[in-house]
Amino acid sequence: MARVLFINAGSEGHINPTIGVVQELISRGEEVVYFTIEAFRERIEKTGATVRTLDGQKIIKAFISGGRTYLLERINGLLLTADIVIPSVLEQIEGEHFDYIIHDSMFGCGRLLAQILKLPAINSCTSFAQTKESFDNMLEQLSNNIPTEVGKQINDEYQSLTAMVREKYNVDIHSPYEVFCNPAPLTIVYTTREFQPLGETFDQTYKFIGPSVSTRVIQDNFDLAAIKGKSLIYISLGTVFNQAIDFYKLCFDAFRNSHHTVVMSIGNQTPLNDLGEIPQNFIVEKYVPQTEVLKYTELFITHGGMNSTNEGLYYGVPLIVIPQSADQPIIAGQVANIGAGMKLNMQGLTANQLREAVGHLLNDPSFHKAVLNIRESMQKSGGYQRAVDEIFEFKSQFDI
């Protein structure tokens, strides 16, 4: 048995794919100490892991203080979280022994902690993976849009922050890529090589294990029997950017007189009363058991988060992707590229356009064929069990 230090301060999209991995590690005899924010304590504790918490509000405040307009500002924001995450982790594990570390690809200063603690490291990548070359190309293209003086200020801040990390923690940062992507000797990617853009360019240190679809607690009050055998459309904008009353009402207008049953998940921040009269063919909930609902779904209207997209494709469901932020436009583009769905823009979207898009996807057999092809690759990729197989192979290489 080995002791595993897991660092993941991120959001739902960063946490959920790791649930099955942690459960499988523990079932195979590993002891896992998992650092995350308080909001995810109960979810992680149910895996059998020991949970230690980080101050989520301070992390978010530091991250946002770096700036939100340009990618390099977000990199500075991640560096600004170092003085919150690193001292807290080091204090809480003082005197303890760990055999290896698994860290999130973005949040939690994982690469820095691995170097400080001198632990063999595994990168948990819940978005599309990046090589240094692809990341540097993206950063260069995005930096072309920054006014010269602003760019100099942001770069000066980056140099100052990396110097601070070197002085405080005796760790050198060689590139923004190391901060944003936290590369490690092994990277677990929760999608398939077939869905990953430029998947053929990644070497064998990247293991594309597909969606990590694990057993989750099913919501007791959701009646799955009510959707079986129906022509079901499922609508969800995820767990973060889901305050979209106008969009939800637009969906009512698009499908209220259709033959479809529509399940719509609206999250905790939108009061049901604000939606007005809900059409009879709609089931509207703050939360639904997504992986269970997808088993009965004909079409998924989604924000295009990596988890939701992977899960939709895993169950062979065509997608209409309406991206909200972050990497979602890239994911939406990839869904369209492989022919498994289409991308729509929220701005200017009408009920008629949405209704026509649904009709097009459901009636064009090419979408169904593409979805079946990617479903096969997703379901054969191994998921969390394959992830742990790769972790144990990694252990043998490092004689752990």
C-alpha cells in the first residue's frame, strides 16, 4: 500500500472525474489524502479518502486578482494562489510521508508542490491536454491582441511572481506552460485520443483514459420512470454559468408544443418561480442525475463543459453546444469537427433557431453515425479503471 497526496482545489469539472479514480485507488489498497475546498468534502469522503481542505474563497480571490482579460493574466492569477495553497498543504502534512502525488492540471499549484516535496508526480487533466508547443502557440496568438504597454505590465508581474516563488520555495518556473498546465511524467486525460485535438501529437506519457464515469448517488426524488420510452431532450448549462433565465424561457418557447419530453437542469442559483409557467412536457429541476438521464436522452443541449460533453458522447447522444466561457468554445468546435453535433451562440439565439437545430440533428443520420463512432472509442477507453492501471504501471517504473 502506498500513500497518495491528491491536490485538487478546482470546481465540479475538475473534481468529478477524479471520484472514480480515488475509489478505485482505495479499492486496490492505496491510502489517499485529498486536498480540496470544503464544498467537496462530503463527495470525496464518500470515496474513503481522507479530506483536508483549502480556503476556496481566498484561492478564488487571489486567482481573480491576477486579471481576467488575457491568458497571461490568468497565469499570474494561478501564481498568486501559491501563497495560499502551498503553506496550507505543507502545514497540514507536516511530518507525514507520501509516496507520490496526483495533482490537478490547473488548480492547486501541483507541479510546485511535487517539486517542493520531491515526489513522483501524476497530472490529472480534466480539459483537453496541451503540449508545450501547442500551448506556446496559443499563448503567442492570444498575446498578439494585448496592447504593448499592457502586455509589458502583465509580463513584468509574471517575472516578479516567478521570482517570488523561487525565493520562497526554491523552485524555478521555466515557462507559463508549467504554471497553467502543470506537466508531469504521467498525465491522465479524461477523454479519448480520438476526441482530443491533434491527439496524434501526444507521446505515451499522456494516457487518454476516456470519461471517468463512476457510480454516483442518484437523486431520490427524480423519477427516471417518467422519462423512459420518451423522445427526450436534456438541457443543462452546467454548475457554474447557469443563471440564464432568458435562455430557459427560450427553451420553453422552442419546445412547449413539441412531441418531446424535455428535462432541464437549472442549478441552485435560479429560483424556479422566476421561470413563470412551466410547460407540461418539461421536467425542470435544480439538479438531475445526469449520467442516468443521458441513458434515455435523444439529444443533449449543453454548455460544452468537458465532463458533460464526454458523458454525452459516452452514451451516444448528439450534442447542441452553446458555450458559455473558458475552454467551452474549443470543445464545441471539436464536437462540430467530428460531426457529433453543432455549435450555437447564446447571443442572438431564437427559439426558432434552436428548434430547427434540434430537428436537423435528429433527422440527419450523419450525426447519429458520428456519435456512435465516438461512443465506441469512449466506452472502450477504460475510464477510471484504466487510469489506475496506468498509475500502478507508473508506480512500478518509479519503484514505489
